[in-house]
Amino acid sequence: MTTQDPLWKLRHALAGVGLALLLSVFVAALAGAALGDAFGGGYGTRVALYAALLVYVMTGAVVLFVKVAQHETAPLSFARVARWFASLWLWPLLWAAGRQPT
């Protein structure tokens, strides 16, 4: 691998967001089922909630990757994956905080 390859420079961010997104798929499935049952809906309600949660998390992955990937240079660790995972679910708050004038 050459150090000039842009994907090689982003390898820690790619791995972190990829693992966090994989974990989020399972969490979204559990949350979609739980919320669907709580709202008294059937299978269609659970699927719609799961799809909405997936779109939400995938949008967060794209937004966060674009904003912070170039700064992510530390090696991958459990704490980093946990931070990416939390960020994927809280991305609107992080995005709003980053847009406020200083």
C-alpha cells in the first residue's frame, strides 16, 4: 500500500463507521420491532419503523463520514467504534452543534 492512496488514509474512519453501521442495523431491527409492538401495529408497522431507522442511521453515517473522516487517524479500538455508534444515533445534535456560530 502506498501512503498516497486516499482510501488508505481513511482506513480507520471507514472501519469505524462500517462496524458502527453494522451494529446499528441490529439495534434498528430490535428498536423497530419494539416500537411497532408498542404502537400496536402489525408487521407492516414494524417494517416501516425499521426502514425509517435504517435511513436515519445511514444518513448519519454519510454526514459524519464527510465531516470527520479526514481527522480520524487513531487506530481502531472498541472505544472508537462505540463513539461512532453513538454518533450515528445522535448525528442531528452533533450536526446542529457544529453549525452554530462561535
